[in-house]
Amino acid sequence: MTTEDIIRQHRNLPIGDSIDAVVHSLAKRQVLVGTEGVAPTEDGKLTGKIRFKTGLDNQGRPWAYVYTSQDEFSKAFPKGGPFAEMAFADVFTVIDHDSQFGGINLNSASDSVYPIPREIFDRVKENLKK
């Protein structure tokens, strides 16, 4: 079963009841992260660090946009756009270590949209260790 199918199967459950199944399906997967490009240093040189595409929640916290497949990315960005392909565990680690992020918005323009708020990051960490 795909991650998208798991999300759809659990769509009427609270996130706390579905997060284990969703993260288990993502644990060993590559995902696509929308990017804003490469961050320049103060002297204008490129650092090789990418900036994740984000959106702000109603509290002003940024959320990273992550997609489970090229098809899901294309639903959000039909004309294409920059992205990085990374292991979900690596994306999560980056977001977890930056306290400014409110969470991860998975598959934002799809019927398999799934928010992963910072408040349940401990559960995500537990599931990634399994």
C-alpha cells in the first residue's frame, strides 16, 4: 500500500491515531521537497544549502512542503519548479532541528494531504527509529 493510500484510509481519524502508520510508510522513502533555491552567503557566494519552500500557518510559523511522489509534486506545481529529493528521515531531521518550523505539510494539493505538526514530532521520531 502506498503512503497516499494509507493517508486516504485514515483520513477520518485524528492525526494522533494515524501518524504511526503514515510515518512507518515514509520511514525508508525518498520524498520531494519544494525549494526556493540555494541560499547565498553574505558575500553572495552559494553555500550549497537549500531553502525549503514554506507557507505560514495562522500563528506565523513556517511549514515545509513535502511530496511523496513526482505526481503529488505536480499537483501542487503543475508548471514544475525546483525541488530536492531526499530521504524522509533526513527531511524530518532538518525540520525537527529548526524550531521555527511548525511542521511538515505532506502532499499539499492532493486528496492525500497530511499535516505533521511539531506537537507530534516525538511520535515521528519514535516511528523512524523502528
